[in-house]
Amino acid sequence: MLVPVIRTFRADEFTPGTLVEAKRGQRVSVCLPARNEAGRVGPIVERIRAGLVRACPLVDELIVIDDHSTDSTAAEARDAGATVVDAAAVLPSYGTGHGKGEALWKSLFVSSGDLVVWCDADIAGFDPAFVVGLLGPLLTRGDVDFVKGFYERPLDGEPSGGGRVTELVARPLLAQLFPKLTSVVQPLAGEYAGRREVLEQLPFAQGYGVDIGLLIDVAERFGTERIAQVDLGVRRHRNRPLGELAPQAAAVLQAVLQRAEPRLGQGPAVIEAPGYEPVEVRYVERPPMTEVPAYRRARSSA
């Protein structure tokens, strides 16, 4: 079988100035899901505002979705200039659950951009070029709807080696069940962007399965030819011990199975890693925003 090659770009192919010209009236929202990221989220917000709001008006809206933090994440993000939204207060009729996918789904509800960029809030030495790179294909290519980032991921002082869940779980699953996505370098990348008109039609896995779930859904519903990926350089973040990665791996597995054969991905999984408390991982999915009455009302009155 001929595997399609995902169009690939480099972040340095694009500059903020040229992308501002390419916006042509489109609004850009950058949303950061954050849970207990004090000390990291503030510098990220400051760098985006300095480079892409004040120096060059590429980003129109910068939102931090505070996902039930127990530290000073919300205050730090607000002081740095972001609009901070309490995830628990958004669409409470759907429950007050937490998780990365829940935060992304709610950020789609509260944001207004025609283009939405998501970046994780645990990145050290964040470079605004991440945002520029992700927006590049969307603003310069009318046939691109969804852009994934990829990068080198240092681990334990070595220049590469991060992305263990990607290499041991996500990549083998895609090769077996969704082979047309095997050329995606970082299927679990937390840095990606898309057109609202596409994102609002997709369900969101509530937890860590959201990244790969959205990738598969865009490919299945709109075609791999509408997907691009961008080399963002190097990403440094907090690498977790192996034992803490098992629940994330289970969530990724559930999201992929849910799309390949739903009956296999519905049951809960209890992870009992040696030295860690048991963790139950259950697949929960939020509906496409186009099916949320409050969203439809808000969009129709905008």
C-alpha cells in the first residue's frame, strides 16, 4: 500500500510579518491548557505577547485554560497578560471533569479565532516560533486545515530520546490501524493548530488521547492531504518517570481503539505500576462543538 506523505515545513520558512499580511482579516487564538504549571506558564505567555502581540500583531487572543490547578498557575498567567479561564466554569452542564482534552474542548468554546493554536504550558525556553510555524501553512496554503508540530526531544542530557509513549504505543498503533498516518513524525505532539470550521466538527477525548484522536479524525473526515506538519526545532519540557507514563499510554491506546473498533476502547483500564497507586483510565469523549447548543447560539450571535 502506498502511504501518503504528509506535507512537511520548517518553522523558519515563515516570519511573523509575512503571516500578518497573510491573515486577511482572520483572527488567531492561541490557547494554553495548564494544570499546575506555575513557573512555566508565565514566561510562555510573556514571550508570545512580546513577540506576537506587541511587536507584531499576529496573535489576536491569548487564553490560558486553568485545568483545576492547585498552585499559582492562574495568577501567574493573568499577571503575564493572558486571559485566564477556569475550566470548571465552562459548560458546567457537561460536568466539571478535568483532563487535557477537556481543557482543549473548552478553549474552543471560549475562544473566537478563525484559526486556533494549541501549545502545552510545560515547555522550558519556549520560542514564539512554535506559534509562527504552526500558523504558517494555515495562512499561506488554503488547502491545509490542520498542522502538527514536531521536534527533537532531549532526555536525561541526551539530545534525543524523549517521546517514549510515541515510539512504544502511538507509532505502532498507527502503523497497524491507521497506516496512512505513519509519516506523521510526532502524532502525540501537544503543539498543533487548525481551522475552527474543521475543529468544531470533531469530538474531543477528555484526557491524553485528545492529541492522537484529533489527528485521526481530521485524516478520516477531511483527508490526509489537508494535514501538514512543521519542524519546530527542539522542545524541552518536564520528562516524567516511566511509571507515570502508563496512564497516558493507556489513554492513547483507548483513543485509537475507539476509532478503529469502538467496542475495544470503551472499557476502563486500571494501571497498577510497581511503586505507584493504581490509576483507572476511562475513555470519555466530548461532542463536537457544532452539537453543543450554547456554542451554536454564541456563534450565531457573534
